[in-house]
Amino acid sequence: MEAENLFRRALAIWEKTLGPNHPNVATCLSNIAFNYLRQENYAEAEEFSQRSLSIREQVLGPEHSEVAYSLIALGQAYGGQGKYAQTEPLYLRALAIREQALESDHPSVALSLHVLGRLYHEQGKHAQAEPLYVRALSIREQTLGPDHPSFATYLSNLGLLYHEQGKYAQAEPLYQRVLSIGEKTNNLQTLDGAIAINNLAKLYHDQGRYVEAEPLYQRAMTIFEKAPQLIHPVVGQIRGNFAKLYHDQRRYAEAEPLYVSALAMWKQHQPKNRKWATSMKNIAAFYYEQGRYAEAEPLYQQALTICEQVLGLEDPDVANILESYAALLYKTKREAEAAELEARVKGIRAKVQG
């Protein structure tokens, strides 16, 4: 809040002394937008990014390198709201500006490659994301060195990409490398450190290596217990993952309080992405397996809505949620509704396969 107040005071001064369309005003607007992005207040970030972009295009010209910063900020604001169709052209334009204005191995080119790759990644477009991640990673390693925390972020996202495709042997060394960098830079007791530990835990979890996964999840949770100021949607994600580990082992009494805590945090932040939808589906399945259908149904509905908004109506993940929801409808004697969902599942899978 203090930073926001300072930025707004600076904005008022610049607008009064230089006029509303000065480049310094655009820079101040951009700073405010990035501050909102850090808070995941995407609607406010969108407003200030649009104003910054408009001034820079008007005063500096549409191909100026400063325009690329505003394009990326606006793209991140759209992406945070699940508006991927509006995000992609902004990222592509920012990349084109930077590739034309800068050297091919400039860090800003790497950033543009990475955010575009992440956009495709979030939509499940793995084949499009991978070469962008790999190229960005190569540039970052050359310019920052192999032990820089920012380089670790790029390693982590490529690891996630492989992990989600079941390429565990390729993901694990990347995750291990991220942890190694965190240890060398004393960065493991932070939000980024907790995420890195969670990622490796989830990799072991997904391979059924529960004994290796559990202490890592506990370690990640301990970081948040020691630093309660780290309130972030990812905290809910880690709690949900830890709950799923117990859930998968039918340790329901241990799983439920973690799921409840994760759900409360997600409701507070309301992120709209694939991970949020998956988490809703996991909690719904937890209740379904125990015959608690009234608690499971609204979670399946939320998961379906988010997945359709983010991935489209014909994504395989949408089919998976529909299939689970149909099973619940059969259990509650609503055969006609269940049959409709099953027909949708068959249609989606036929298109994917064919």
C-alpha cells in the first residue's frame, strides 16, 4: 500500500508539471500497473497499462522499445483474468519490437520469449511453448550465469512443462538444479523457494513416490508457517497438493483440513487458471469418494466453468471434468443430465483423437 501511495503521488506531480501525455507520466503509470500485477489485482493493472501504452504509442511511436514494456504489462493483466485471446497479440508484438530493436541475445528478448512461452504453456499448447522456453533459457544462462535466481525461474517453468507432459526424467534434473541455485543464493526460505520445493514434491507425488514427496511438502508448508506474510494464491496450491498426497493414500482425516484451508485461500484470491480448475476437481473428487455429493457438485461446476473459460469448450481437461461430474449425476439418480455430459465427453475426445 505504501508503494502504491508513493507511485500515485508521483503520478499527480508529473501530470501537473509535465502534462498528462508526457513519457514520465507513462513510466509512472507503468510502475503502478506492475505494482498491481504483483498484487494480482489484474483489473487495476489493466487500466493503468492501457493508459501507459496509449501515451507511449502516441508520444514515442508504436515501434519504440518502451512500448514493449507496456504491451507486456497489459498482456499480463489480460492473462491474469484468463483473457488469453487478447494477450497473445500483445506478446507477439512486444517480441517483434524487441527483436528488431535489440540484439538477439538481449535479456529483454529472453523475457518476451519467456512470457509468450508461458502463455502457451498455461493454455496447454506445449509444442508451441517449449522452443520459446528453451531459447529464453539459453539467453538467460549466457547473460546472467548458471546460478542467478532469475535463471532458476526459467529452469522451473521448463521443468513444469516437461512435468505436465509426463516427461519426468527431463523435469527432475531441472527441478533439482533450481533447488541447488536456491541453496547457493539463500533463496529457499522465500515464496520462490517454497514453489521450487513444491514442484519437486509434486513430481515425486505424481510418480507414486509418496515417501519422498511428503517431507518436501512439509518443508514447503513450514516456510509459510515461519513467514505468514507470504499470503499468495500459490500457498493454496501447495496446501492443495499436500492434501492430494494424503487423499491419494486414503488418509482422509489428514487431507480434509488442508483442502478446506486451500479452498478458503483460493476463494479469497480467485485465480482463473488450469491449476485452480484442477484443484477444484481434486477437492470435488475427495468429497465424491466419501459420498458427500452435495459438497462435491458445486466444486465440479466451478472447475468446469473455469476450465471452459481458460481452455475452451473442447479441451481434454474439460472432458475429464465432465466425465467426473457425470459420474456424480448418475450417483444422484440424474441419468438424463449425466447422459448429456457423457455425450459432450465423447464429442470432445473424438475431435482430439481424430
